Amino acid sequence: MKKTPLNELHHHLGARMVEFGGWEMPVQYSGVIAEHLAVRQAAGLFDVSHMGEIEVSGPQAFEFLQYATTNDLSKLVDGQVQYTALCYRDGGVVDDLTLYRKGAESFLLCVNAANTDKDFSWLQSLQADSGIGDVVLVDNSRDYAQLALQGPAAEKILQQLTDIKLSALKYYHFVQGQVAGLEMLVSRTGYTGEDGFELYCAADDGVQLWQALSAAGQSAGLVPVGLGARDTLRLEKGYALYGHEINAEILPLEARLGWITKLDKGDFCGRNALQKAKDVGLKRQLVALALTENGVPRDGYPVFCRDRQVGYVTSGTMSPSLKKGIALALIETAVAESTEPLSIGIRKKTVTTTRTALPFV
């Protein structure tokens, strides 16, 4: 298994380590619920160095990425971040990612860990097929450590370690600067729904950065957080997770990601298939469900409408904030657009639900 630059530190902290996407990663330290609530109420520190970083540069970098991704890159200015996706020609999702505009000819893509090699190969093949040749693609994932500091106390903690005026850094924007004397990219982004930052530094600086943040945040209640709470936090906010809400078989439009699928921006890979699917009518749509009885919904559990299966759970958990089961489910569009009651099959019983708007919390 691959290991992040902080692997030994996680073992030293007593983390429970698991395999995730080919990486040995911490799933929890003190416990998923405690870590989850710490992020909602104070702050949490995540090692997300397993994420991939792909640099795209050159005179045609903008043109190429505008064709390769679904969102409209023309809306970005230098120092801004955009959530977007790569699609196959049939509209299925290669991956979702955050795209950083460093300059007119320089961009950074942060992609899902398990998809990094696939994404890089896909971009190379797309470049060859599109004829947009004056572009340089480099997979720099091994050069980076990435930490995420998330929670309402994040700004206060980080400000102790940097001269960057964090209060002036807007959501989904980034700057280059120093934190704890180390050079890095500081981005006001995250995957928890809380205020916070994602910090990209040299791989060799990852441990030092973690230790500096941990010391600065001790009095504010900062705790290390593993993948377990990362998943419950993102699900409470209704954020998509690749392999669950989106994959090669699910269109972004079905997964409530129409807001990053700009069919009117011009041609992009997958556009024709997505436009056709929209014109004909989507077969499935993602809905949010909250359980009204005891039970914990899990991925793949069937969703029923009047005893007929109409879809399945893509992600489910016991919400630490709400203290009840919540789920995202992909179901038939006709049922999704109706007010028919839905239930989830959990082992040998059927549990009733109510539909809810996102985010859950």
C-alpha cells in the first residue's frame, strides 16, 4: 500500500489504519463521533496527502481544461478555485475535482486519490484526441503533502502561524505564502461544510506542518480526524463522493451536479451525451432521505415505493449531529418528482423515511 509522508505520525498517534484506495490511511483516532463533533464545534486536522495533484500549463492550458471539464473555466480569475468534473464521452463521470487557477497558463487539479493514475491517463488521451497540443501535463502528486484544517476555529488557529491576512481570503480562493515558516498554497476550501483551509506544502514539510498546527490548535480544541468522520461530515452536507453518488455509470445531472455542468459554455467532452439525456429526460435522480425509525442505511441498500424497488442508497450513515439515519439515494425520476413515501430495506425490515432538502445539517 502507498503511504503519505505522515504515515509514521499516524501510527505514533494511535490511529486505526485501514486500506483506502490503495493507501494506508487513518480512519479514526479517538472515535468517529467525537472527531465529527469536534469539527462541527471547534476544529479538526486531516491528512489528505493521498489526494492527487496534476499540474496543467502552457499556452493552450485554458482551452484544454475548458474542453476537458464540465464547469465554465472562463468564470475563474487568478487565485480562485472551482469545483468541476471530468466526463467520458457518454456523460459518465471520470472524476470530480477542484481546479486552481494560478495564472492564465497555469492550473492545478486536485483529484481523488484512487483516481489519480486514471485521471492523468485520461487527460493525456484527451489531449491527443482533441488536437489541443500546446499543453504540459505533469502528475506532481508525490511532491505534495496536503492537510485540511476544518471547523469554526480554523481561521483563529491558522492565523497564529502565518502573516497571510486570512480574514481577507474568500471562500474558494487561495494564496501562496508561509505557514509556520514553510512555503505552501493556502486554500479556503474543504469537504466538511465548515469554514476551513486546505494546505499544500512540500511532501517533506508535512510532518512539521501537522505538528505546528496541532500545537497552535490545542487550546481551541483541535483534534486529529480520520476518514470515518470525513465521510459523515461530507454526507451531512450532501457532498458527492466518487464511487457512490458519481461514477462512470452515473451522469452528473442525475447526481444533482447540474450546477457544475455548463451545457451552454460550448463544446466539452461528454456535452452531447449530457444534452441528449437532459432533452430526453433523466431516468434517475438523487434524493435525500432521513429515517423516521431506528436504523442505519448503508450503501447499496434498496429503496422502495409502495413495496416496489425504485432505486438504491448511494451513501448512508447515522448522522452524529442529528442522531438519526440519513441517506442519499438514486431513484427513478418519476418517483423522485412525486410525493410518494419512500422506505429503505435494512437487513430484514423496511424502514420509513422522509424526504429532506440538502444539506441535512
